[in-house]
Amino acid sequence: MADSAPSHTVTDVPPDFAEYAERLAEPELLDDAVIIDGATAVPVGGRRRGSYLSAADPRHALTIFAALSGRDGFPGLRIAWSPHPEAAHTVEWGDPAPDIPDTLIDQWTLSDLIHLDTVRGRFYGYRQEAIDTYLTAQAAAYAEMTDPAAIMASMTFIYDGQRPKILRAQVHGADGYALLPDEDDPEGIILFTSWQNGLTRWVSELTLIVGQTPPAGLPTLKDYLEEA
């Protein structure tokens, strides 16, 4: 660690600074933290291999990047631009964070989620006690995330608040699925040949989760249109 003075003062310490002080296995990293627009940028070092700050828009991302450029503890500084307008851009430094393996994107389990968060917590240099506390707090949410029945009951379409209708359908002469985002507009229906490689992945891109397997008793598109 450099012997320079901390990059923050008592008057400008944001709420997340205290949270980092509690979570980090090596809280002395905060001596070289940088406060930017009310958020704490924690350098890498020791157990902490990488980190990031979220940016509200491109201008904010460039401001963060400029503030951290050339500083010790912020190697490999880069901007990860989000392709989705509703998602934040991120300014990252250090090693890339562990991501969800492709094999788990469509069929994660409770143990997978716990393992991934444990790996990520260690990557960010958090104490094991802090990781365990987080996992305990997340237990109920993770149970719902891996329960298809609970997922289907709570699923909401993010653009207009409507619950999408999912139906069985013939797609290219084979069994498939249909997603109807707006039940009042059958013209907007989207067809998928595969639940896991099509429907689940597509809906996940909209930050929705539809479950690992199709729920039992899905009506067919033909029956739905005949009833409408």
C-alpha cells in the first residue's frame, strides 16, 4: 500500500464505506479508496482481486474512469458498456469477476447460487463471516429463485407490468412454446423451439426468470386462441 494520505475525508465518506469496512478481510485497503459521486471505489490488493463501480450513464462512466486513471490499486481500468438502456454501465479494475458458467444459465440450483456467491465474495476480498451473513439473508430469495412454481407465480413482464402468457405450441412442425407478452395482442406472440435454450434464455435477458422446467398443465396456443 502506498504511504500517501487517504483519498477521502470524514465529511465525504458515503454509507458504503462503512459497509466495506465491515465486510473486507483487509479493511486497510480503504486507506487508498477513492470517493466518487457518493460511492466508494476500493482498490485491489491482498485477497481482493477485482472491483467495480456502477455508472448511471456514459458521462458518469467516463467521470469515474478519469478519477481512477493512473492511481495505484486500480490496474486494468476499463469500462463495460451495457447494451441494455435499463442496465447500468460499470467501470471495472483488477481481474474479471467470476461469472455464471454457461452450463448453469438455464438450470441453476440452490447449491449453485450459494457456491457462486461464495466464490464472488472471496474474489472481492470479503471475510468469510460477512459472506455467510449475506448468504443467510439471501436464503429465502434463493429458495424462490430455484422453485419453478414460485417463479411462475411471481413472474412479471418488465416493460408494462403485465404477466406474460406461456403456452405450448407447434413450432416448425415440432413441440415448442409460445410467449405472449400482452394477452390482449395475439399478434405479438413469440415462438420458441426449446424451453431452456430459447425461452428461458430470452426471458433472462429481460431480467426475468421462468424456471428450469416447463410448469405442468400448460395450455396450448390453439386452445387459448379458440377461447379468446
